[in-house]
Amino acid sequence: MASTPDSGVGGDGGTLFRRVARALGSEPRDLDELRGLILDAQRRELLGHDAHKMIEGVFQVADMRARDIMVPRSQMVVVEDDAELTDMLPAIIESGHSRFPVIDDNRDEVVGVLLAKDLLRYCTEEERTRFDIRDVMRAAVFVPESKRLNTLLQDFRSSRNHMAVVVDEYGGTAGLVTIEDILEQIVGDIDDEHDSEEDFAIREQAPGAFSVDALTEIEEFNNFFGTEFGDDDFDTIGGLVSHQLGHVPASGESIVLDGLHFRVLDADSRRVREFQVTVRRADADAGDPPSMDAADQKR
């Protein structure tokens, strides 16, 4: 009997999938057969939709590398090793992150990692005068761009480290990756206390100009703007626009679709987060722009 292939995720991945295969009444010979078996189990409602997506996420993680999900160097929130505490606090507070690469004069050189929680002891005026980042800075972990995510996840678990600096073939900083980035590939976006549940998916910025969350469902987008984008192939407006452009767009890129001007406000190498959508003047003259009453839907 052919054995079920190892999933490549974690040390016991192969055992896990053998158990799944046996529970479903078959042992596939390769990954394609295993995927087909799991898809069939979902169709027969033996697996829920969310469970199926998570299993597919595990497969994807086994095939991905650090460069595929890293935050690029240009978008890293960093602190300088000679900065005063009062100078670095605004950026730390605004970002809401818990870990920050520490750089020297050269942004390409990460010399350590600062944990936001380590700054709590310097809340008093007396302690603040004693602040020296070298007293609290921790050693940075470096991984190559080609590091497989399944191996990196195992390293994170064993070392209890949550962030790694990704370096290119020349040893320069290419970006960073966190354990949350990897887990999100499996379970989807993980919101934390800094992610507001009250944010609207579509917000009016000015007459005829709107800020639109890229995760806005196409049906909701159509209802608001009166468009007729199809949702057979894509669930979100971000997926639709990325497909039309042929790549994951960078901040500042724009495209006109169905009389609407889309400009990317926020994006990284993996996905778009936010668009500015403007009703073009020719269309605006034909009728009033959408009313914000139609946007009374939350994410």
C-alpha cells in the first residue's frame, strides 16, 4: 500500500495527513490525489468550508518561501540605535506593532530587535533618562529569502521567536517575516486589538471620492456603486482589480474599471489593503454620486 506523502509542515505533518486519509476511507498515492480526496470530502460535507481552506493553506505554506510573504524593507517600521526614547515612541505607538528591527546608520543593517513591552519600565521620568536601547535590544534572527515557510514555522516554534529578518543573497536586508504572517497563510487574516471592528469597508473622503477596503465583497461594492462586476471568479474587489492589472499592484498604481478610477492607497508584496475609488466626472454628471447611506455596512 502506498503511503501518504508528508505534508512538509512540522515534524508530524505526514502522520497528520495519514490520519486524515484513513478517516476519509482512502490512502492517496500523491499530493494531487490527497487534495482531490479532501475536496471530495468537502463536497460530501464531511469537511466544512473553513477546514478545507485551512488544509489548503497548509499545502501552500509547504510550497512557499520567506520572500513570498515578507514585508519589504521599504515598508518596515524600524527604530534607530541612537534614537532617543521620546523620538521613537510616536512611530511605535502609531504602528501598533510589538517588535521593531533596530538599524544603525545604514537601513540595510539590522543590529537587533526592540520589543515594545521592554519600554514599559521607562514610563517614569527618572527611568526615561536612563534609557539606552542597547540595554533592551535583543538579538535579531536572520533567514535567507529562500527559506521554506514550513521550516521557518518549525524554527519559530522551537526557538519561541516570533520575527525574522529576511536577507538577500548579498546579505542585505530584504524584509522581515513574522510567525503571524505564516499562520495567516493557513487560517486567514488574524485581527488584533489594533484592528477596529467599527471601520467601514467604504468611506467617503470627498464628494465622488471614496476609500474602499480591498476585502470588500464584490456584491457589496456593486450595491454601493451601482456596478455589475461579476463575483464568480473573485470574492473581493481587491482580487478583481489585481486580476485586471495582472499582478499585485503597488501603492500609487491606478486603473479605470466600469467608469470608476481605482488608485491603490495601501499595498505590500502580498496583497492590496485599500483603494481610493473616484467616480469619474463623465459618470458623475449623469447622476448623483453614491450616498454614504448605502455604505452602512461594516466589514
